[in-house]
Amino acid sequence: MNVLGVESSCDETAAAVVANGRQIISNVVNSQINIHKLYNGVVPEVAARSHLEVVIPVIDEAVQAAGGWDQIDAIANTTMPGLIGSLLIGSLSARMLAIVKNKPYYPVHHVEAHVYANFLGDKAPSFPFLSLIISGGHSQIVLFRDHGNYELIGQTADDAVGEAFDKVAKIIGLPYPGGPSIAEAAKNGDPHRFHFPKAHMHNKYDFSFSGLKTAVLREVQSTVGVDHTFPSTKLADKLDEQTRNDFAASFQQIACETLVDKLVMATNEFQPRSVVVAGGVAANQELRRQLIERLPIPINFPTPALCTDNAAMVASLGYFKAQRTTPTDPRHLEVIPSISMNQTIWNN
Ligand code: KG4
Ligand code: ZN
């Protein structure tokens, strides 16, 4: 069964065709990173306009590369959560095509789809597995007992970890998106020069990253010899390259350790058969190193290109939904900008 996935929840317009939830036939991603770099972050209105410009050619390219519409058996589409204008454009396009081409339509949850990047290719994770889903908008640990049968174990109380990478990058003067630029700078930095605190949470599996970001801000202020009244946008100019690299490495070290500490605890308690890492931050090599070093069970990581937003993961999840649920009528559907994975979303 070939599923066409359509993704537009944030700043990537993407379409992909995947066979049987596992084999990528085509995978097209139009990233807006170069546009948003100009603004140092995603501007929702700009994102929506860019989706509008490219959504049709992106879908067309993915379908043609798979041999045309006759080869498509179903359409899966991200309808939640995300930026509302961005979601609306991908969703309306996918719904319209489902009606015109007469294909069954499956709405999918973006965060859940990230996990399915791990089903693409040769090695699928074994159930039950613990997933660590870490992106620019989400940080959570979810226990998957089976497809569509999962439980939220912990989540961030404030900023997502990718958001913390992006905000810290801004403070120390590294370009957007912060994750890859911090990882790059950290290669030449000392991860032990600065000591940042780990937040203690009421639910031991919850995270908090906003305190870590503030701790970095305060340490930068004291290192360059200014107080909190100094404009934060001018702080980076006062950092030399080595100090900037040391901040990147020390922040990355503690952010990764925080995530791995929780996963080690959760693995001991829930005894999963594997651990699955997903979302943009899963591309981080230091995180991968720490996980492999500290977890005694198999760990699945998507290839770096499938960690960040793409539509192959959407098509994969769509396939598994199609095996167990009935299609949704594309005429009756709304996008949901904000919805956590702890709510039941499979309509079986
Ligand atoms: O999954 P994603 O593409 O979009 C969301 O759904 O949010 O994740 C984007 C996030 C950004 O915050 C970016 O800085 C972060 O993933 N990221 C990384 C790396 N590559 C991307 N964070 C740490 N290390 C990386 N190598
Ligand atoms: Zn994402």
C-alpha cells in the first residue's frame, strides 16, 4: 500500500510516498530555513505564505516521482499540532486532493509522526518501546505499547529542548536554527567550563528547559561583566570565540544529560524492549553518544534527514493508521494548533 504524506505544520513544506509504512519511494522537503534565518526564528505569517507558494509543486513532485496518482492508495496529512496558517494550507491541499482523486484520507498528529521516522528503512523498533520526542515545539517521553496505544510519561513544563537550543544560540550569537549551530560550535568547546543546574520536577519524568536558558543568560552576563539591565541582543558581541564555543558545549552537555537521565530512569521502571528517539534534536550527535553509553537496550535513531520535519514520517504513520482505523471524511475536518499526545487521537 502506497501512502502519500503531506506535512506543513511549521517551516517545512513536505510530501512523500511510502510503501507499506517502511519503504520511501519519494521524499520532497522544501525547507524555509533560509527565509526564517533573516528573522532569527519562524515568522508564522511568512511561513504560511511560503507554504502557499510551494505546496502544489512539492506534492506534484512527490507523486510524479512515485509514478503518478494511480500509484497512490491513500493520503495522510498532518492536521495537528502546529502553526494554524501553516497547517491550514497543507491540510486544505491534501483534503482537496483526497476528494478529487478519490483516495482515503487519514489525519495524523505531527509529534506522533516523528516517532514513525524510526519505522522507515530496515530496522523497525520492537514494542513496547519508550520514545523520546524532542523538537523545536515538543519534549516528551511516551511509552508505546503498540501502534495507536501509548501513554504520555513525561513532558516539558515550559520550553521544548529544541527551543532552548534556539534561544541559547541567540544569546551567544550563533545563527538560527540553534540546534545545528550549537552542535557545531560545541565541537571546539569545553563542556565542563560552565556548570548549569538540572531542574528538579514534581513528576520525575517531566523536564524544564526555561531555567537552563536563564542560567546560561546569567552566566553570559557575569562572564562579560554586565548586569541584567544590559540588552541581551548585544551580549553576543562581547563574547570571544572560545568562550562562545565553551558556552555551546557546556549547555549542550547539560541539556543532553537531562534528557538521558530521565530515559535511564524510565527504562528501569518500564522495562521497554527498545528506546526510540525522534524529532529535530534527535540529530544531535552528543545526545546519541550519551544515550548509547548509558542505555543497556537497543536504541533507534532516524537518519539525520528524517529527524527534522518531513512527510515520509507522516506517510508511515498514515499507513499504520490505515491498517487499524477507518478513513476520515476530508469534508469534515479541522486543524488543531495545540493538542498533546496524551489524548486519544486514533478513531478506532
Ligand atoms: O522536528 P523539527 O524539525 O521541528 C519541530 O517540529 O519543532 O525540530 C526543529 C528543532 C529546532 O529547535 C532545531 O534547533 C533542533 O530541532 N535541531 C537540533 C539539531 N538539529 C535540529 N538540536 C540539537 N542538535 C541538532 N543537531
Ligand atoms: Zn517536527
